[in-house]
Amino acid sequence: QVQLVESGGGLVQPGGSLKLTCAASGSTFSRHTMAWFRQVAGKERELVAFTRWRGDIPYYRDSVKGRFTISRDNAENTVYLYLQMNSLKPEDTAVYYCAARLGSGGNAAHFYSYWGQGTQVTVSE
């Protein structure tokens, strides 16, 4: 059974930090591109960052470069995907989703086959 389970969301003040974790199991996720998306109500889901299974240079959307770091741990039965978020801004407020796919061409959400349930991140005073 494929499962992607996110954790680590919460409420944080502007300038603060959070670390999101996704545990992916039930498939060979060590060979998948893993990504973090986020979505605000009424807006499209947007790609935040992804990392390929080969471990080459990750992708970040411009608004999070220098503040967010994506990483992964390809354990035997479970792949752990992380998103370290520093210097958080109110505009980072969203539901954050972990996602996985084979291949890496294209950044839209519809290219991703597997999704977690999402975790809320709120950046506010």
C-alpha cells in the first residue's frame, strides 16, 4: 500500500523556521523524483522544490531560494523527504504536500502520481 505521510507543519512567526518531513512507503520511491508542493485556498497547487533520485542539484522556485532546503534519505523500505524552511514569510502560508513521480520532466502537479494528505503551515504574528 502506497503511503506518503507529511508531518511538521504548524504556526510560526515571520522569520521563524519549520522542518517538514514526508515518509513515503509502499513503492520504490528511492527511484522517484520527490517534491514539495503548496496550495493556498482558491489557487493552483505550486511546486516548491524537488529532488531527483540521482541526488543531483535540486530545484527550487525563485521565491524560496536561499531560504528552503530539500533533502531526502533513501532508506530500505521508506524514503524520507525533508523541507527545511527558514526565514519564513506570511506569503509562505499554505498547505504543503509531499509528492512523488517517475521521471522529472515538467513541474506541474499533474505529472506527479503519488500525494500525501498535506500539512498546514501558517506564518503569522
